[in-house]
Amino acid sequence: MKKIFIIALAALVGFTANAQEKKESSSSKGFSFGAGPALSMPIGSFGTTHSFGYGVELQGTYHASESFEAFAQLGWSNFSIKSAYGGGSQSLIPVLVGGRYVSGGFTAGAGIGFGSFSKGGGSGFAYSPQIGYNFDKFNLNLHYTALSAKGGGSIGYIGLKGYYNF
């Protein structure tokens, strides 16, 4: 897990360095870097044992054209465990890469990657379809994220991410 975190962090630092060299806007070709809050709500069986989640996300974006961008996202979210299941909290670190279609400010796409839970929650393949809107310096994304669970099945949540672009 540490190796994946270090690789993702190095990629985001690379995006940042390139974004600083480029003086282009987020709607033109080049790199940009963003960071911001993430709010989540567990659904399905995950929603039975956990409640509201909050966290932070980092995103590096390569604006390949006016209608397509590739991204890498690294996050940390903390979910509350319901008192009937012991209380406390459990953290999740998702690492995703993906692409999205851009039309005006509207975006639609998906990411795939890896997610790891604290407290013996396991880790596994993650996927995340996303829709959003790019404002001048701010991106807002609505997403569904699911991770493959131990012994089959999946753990899923919906959420809202906001990125301020540097």
C-alpha cells in the first residue's frame, strides 16, 4: 500500500510541476492540479454498518483536448461506524486514474484503481463513474465509488468532490 501511495504522490507532484510551467487555463491543453474536500454517503450493505464520510482529495489533470481530459486522483476519507457495530471510524484511501469527456463546463467519465481500508477492512479494485462541472478555477464532481470486497461483493458509496485548481 505504501508503494502505491508513494507512486500516486509522485505522479501528482509531477502534475503540479508541469502545471506551474504551463500558463494555460484549465480548458486548454496542459496540466492542472487541484485539491479540495470530499463528502460521502455509504450505500447498500456498507450503509448498514457505516454512516457519513468526509475527507480530502488531490487531483492531477491532463487536458488533452477541448473535449477530453485524463486524471489521477488520490484521496483520504473517514467514515463513521454506526454504534450498533462498535462505533468509531474507518479510513479509506482510494487511488484512481481515468478519463472524462468535457463539453463546455459539463464533464462525464470514470476512474479505476485501488482502494484500501484501515482497521482490517481490506483493499481491492476500485471503480468510480463521475459527472461534474468545471467552473473557472473550481471543479465539482458527483460520483459513485465501489471497491471489491473480501469474499466477493462490493462496498459502495456516493459522494461529492470539490477541487480548487492551482
